[in-house]
Amino acid sequence: MAKKDEENMKKIMVVDNEPDIVDLTRTVLELGGYNVIPSYSGEECLRKLEKETVDLVLLDIMMPGMSGWDVFNRIKKKRSDIKVAFMSVLEISDKRKQVLLDEGLSDYIMKPFDKETLLKKVDDILKD
């Protein structure tokens, strides 16, 4: 791919402690035309965000060490310009989702998701 195209590509960080999920999500997003930065823990995500500029962080909630909730709160304190969406197998109530949206969450993506759903949600988040 030409260098110029790569500069125009939106950057997404995928954060999940399960490498298979990171790899699968990365493959889908790259096929959708996104530049993907993999991250396998909350701590790694925060370290990388100190050096990388990203348009969106897709964040698993349940991770060992630092949970997705903690990572979300830290990102929002430091970098409110970065969009964050949770990816989780956990169902949450509409009321809880609304609270999160009010706190700056961009979306809540249920796992497992299919390719089309993921790309549509990411496209919608990044359109704003």
C-alpha cells in the first residue's frame, strides 16, 4: 500500500488479553481499510497511547490486571479526544449503557460479533 494512503487510514487500537480475538478483530478491521495497533493488556494499551495517536480504542472489559473499565477511565482523563468502545460478552442494561455513553463511551459491541456488525459499528463511530 502506498505511504500516502496509510497516512489517511484511521488508526484503531484493539485491546484484549486473548491473542486470538485481537488477531481476528485486526484482520477484519484491516480488510475494512483500517490501520490496527494490537495490545494485549490495559497496561500495554496505556503505554502505547503515550506514543501513538489513534482514532479509536476497542477495549475488552474483562482482562486480568487492569480491567477495561479502569483503562477507559484513564484514557478519558488524559485523552478525551480518543474514542473508546467496549467489546464484551457481558450484557449490560440500557440504563448502564446510557451512563457510559454520557461518560464518553462511543459504543458497546457485544461479543461474539460478526464481521459486518463490527465494521458497521466502527464505521459509524469514526464518522462523527
